[in-house]
Amino acid sequence: MPASEGGCWVWTGARTNNGYGAVRHRGKVEYVHRIMAAAHGMNIDGRTVDHLCFTTNCVRPSHLLVCSREENTRRQRSNAWRSVVAELMDEINGVRGQA
Ligand SMILES: [Zn+2]
């Protein structure tokens, strides 16, 4: 089961080489954060599930954001986006200075 760590639900099970929690689901390997997003009513088809917290193995639904692949790439390049995310995470966690 995921453990609580800094507000994140950190997946402690199997991970892929790039650090994402993964499980075998219907015969293929799926990212746990994608399953969690789908389980909470988010439409993930053909989309990227981004981490607001930048913790690759976090599976907390409130830390996940579904976006198009183009948006995801653009945001990763944008410092402005990172500061928006930082503010959002402050609200979620109620703490400043969270890595
Ligand atoms: Zn998180």
C-alpha cells in the first residue's frame, strides 16, 4: 500500500526504470498514477497524467493532473508553470518549501 510522505501517497510497490509505480493490469504493465486518476473519474485516454508534486511515484489523486502531451511538454519547459504548481501544492499541503 502507498505510504504517506510529505503529503504524497508514495507507491512502495514495483516501479519502472524511470521511477513510476507500475502494476500488471489486464495483462499489461500500467502506471499506478494513471489507474488512480482513471479511478477518480479523470479521462486519461490518450493523455498524460502529470504530477503537480513532481514525485514520480506519487499516486495521490489530488496531486495528479490530466493534460495533453503537448501541454505537458510545454509546462515542463516553463518556469512560470512550475511556480503556479508550487503555489497549488502549497494550498494542497498547507506548507511552503515542499520540494
Ligand atoms: Zn504527490
